[in-house]
Amino acid sequence: MTTSYDTAAALLPLVGGPANITSVAHCMTRLRLGLADRSLVDEEALRAVPGVLGVVEDDTYQIVLGPGVVARVTAEFEALLTSAGQLAAKGEALKAEAKARNATPGKLLLRRLANIFVPLIPALIGCGILAGVNGLLVNLGWLPGVTAALSVLPAAFMSLIAVFVGHNTAKEFGGTPVLGGAVAAVVVYPGVAKVTAFGVTLAPGQGGVLGALAAALLGTYVEKRCRGRVPGALDVLLTPTVTVLVAGLGTLYGLMYAAGEISTAIGTAANWLLSTTGAFAGLVLGGLFLPLVMLGLHQALIPIHTTLIEQQGHTVLLPILAMAGAGQVGAALAVYVRLHHDTSLRTTIKSALPAGLLGVGEPLIYGVSLPLGRPFLTACVGGAAGGAFIGTFAMLGDHVGSTAIGPSGWALFPLLSGDGGWATTVTVYAGGLITGYVVGFGATYLFGGLQRAAEGGRGAG
């Protein structure tokens, strides 16, 4: 059995060795590496390493390993670098050159958003599941002595999520993390209810994560300006004080109000979009999500999901977007049935399908549908059909939401929340999955260009 250490040790020489690594990080499914020279990567051998589900070239070089596995492999990978003494020894010139080559404004913005919000996902998942279980217990009238305490656990994190966003924002943009958290804490402090801005009394939490993000950015800007002007002897006293004072007042008398209006508009727009154009909106969102995942652009949706969860208790967008994975599963099953001669591809599908059913789409994207070409498009058709199914019920008043982000597919069931009760919500979501599976399978079987591939395989045999 291959261990995390084995995988990390196999990957390191294939990406150019320790001297070629400029940065190491990971998200839910991918090991993200900064590389000084990408021409040193042996991509063919890399894809053949047991446990590697695919690779993605973006602002960082991303190796898809799957949830859970990626965290363990990353730890071993970093340990190998540390023991080699290379991570600390790499030159700043190499880093700057690699960043300049890959950091377009759009990629840089997405990377920074991911660095702020992705570390929060494990807590969002854990708290979301607890909130969903507690809601089910309350609806059933079970364990009344436990539900009051159980409700506290997820609510505690959500009430302070602004502080974590502020901390991560300051860290990402070069400020002092604790000052970013301190300024963002203004957003959720109960005492803001005594403050009036623009003729409106502020409410604790107004502006949510967007307000916290803006507050920490302002705090980081003020801190950097102070660092360059305050004498060194007074820096330890004046810089933190001025940062909290200026950014805090700016948050109270401007950012909280503006971010609150934006957050409200996001929630209103999402609900309006699904209530009035649900089928069409679901069709578009479900159909386009796989290309967004392929390009890494889905990270830009994390702040929107987080805002909706904080504001409404769930995000109505995630269940629709999850239908893209259902279309992908259906397409992969069609490929498996059609290309019965291709044992290598069928083995890949069998190994990647469990992850696909749980909403981890990269293995099937990069290992199956994208290399074949047309099945990637027919998978998108399946996702569009599933999204339209859920969107149609949203138009009828049965909104389906998720109390956390991260999981999808079957893994989303414990996180579901909706307007029509848990049974209705689960039924609608399950119907969307089935629709995505069936349409993805049918579209790929009939129009995925697999008939010629099958005939080619028979001829070659």
C-alpha cells in the first residue's frame, strides 16, 4: 500500500527536485506548487504516480490528489523539502521571476481569494454538518436536551467568521494578521448597535465577510503607510494604535454600511434569480461550472457562498453547481460502457468514480472526459439538465441550499437545507443528481463521439 510519504517522495524529483520549488500549499484536493522552471517537470511520469488523479497548470502547478490525501501528502512533501534544506535556501530572485511570469492580475486575485477563504472550508464543513444534523433533530422533535447545546457549536464559528477572514486577509496582503483580525472584529462586535452611520443604526454582523475583507484591507494599507513614516522607536506603539483607530473608524462609518448593502444585494439577487428564472439560471450555472473548475475560476465564488451562508444560513447556488459533477459521473459511465475495449481508461474510471460520486470532479475531468474532448461537453449538458431541474423547483418555491461549502455530490446530503422541509429538499436534490446522471450518460452515449472510438479500438484489435 502506497503511503503519503511514498507519494511525496515520488513527486519531488518529478517536479524538478527541491531546488525547483518556490512555494508549497494545498487546497481541498490539490497540492499547489510554485516552480522556478516548469520545463523540468516530467508530466507523463507524474501522472503515472499512484494516487495522482490529474495535473493543472495555472498560476501554480497543481497536482490533484483528492480530499484528505492532499493534506497528508503536503505535510510529507514539506518535510522532505525542509530536510533537504532547500525551501529556506531558495533565492528571492527565483521567487520573483516565477511570480512575475505567472501572476496576471486575474490569476493573482483568484489566488489571493483562495488563500483567504480556502483555509476556512474545513470549519465551514464541520459546522455545516452539525447545523444540518441539529436542524433535523429539531424538526423531528428528538433529543430536545441536546439540540440547544448542539446549536451553539456551529453558531459560535459563524458569529466570528469575520475575524478569521480579517486575519487571513491581512496575512495574504502583507499586514500583521492579528491587526487584520482586530479591525474585522469591529464588524461583529455587539456594541456597534450603538453607532449610527448614514442615518442608520448599525447592526452587529452588518457587511459580514465582505465587510471584514474590506476592513482588513484598509487596516493593512494603513499599517504599511505607518511603517514607512513612524520612527522605529515609536513603531511598536503608534503603528498598531493608528491602524486600529483609522481602519476601525473607517469600518464603522463607511465599510460596514457599504458592505452590508452589497451583501444584501447578493442575497436578493440570488433569490430573485432562482425564483424568477430558476430553470434558465440552473441550466447556465450547472452547465458552466465544469469549465470553471477546470480553469480554477470556481474559487471566485467562495466569498459569494460564504456571504449567503452567513446571511441566510445556506447557499442556494452550491446545490445547482454540484449538478456539474453529476453530469460528469453520467458521462464517465457512458464512456465505461461504450469503450469496453479500453481497459486502461476503464480502470481509470473505476478508480475515479467513487470520488466523482462524492463531488470531487477533477479525477474524471482530467483523467477521462477532457482528454476525450466531446465527453467533456456532454458532461456539461448533464450538469445543465440537473441545474435546470433544481432551478425549476426554486421557481415553485422549493429552494435547495447547503449550509457549508466544499462537499458536493452524495456528500452534500448531510448539509442540505431548504424552504420546503428536509424531506422535500432531499428529494429535489436527489432528483437533480439523477437527472444529471441520466442526461450526462445519454448525451455522452449518443453524441460523445464514442462510437468511432469503439470501432477504432475493435479495428486495432
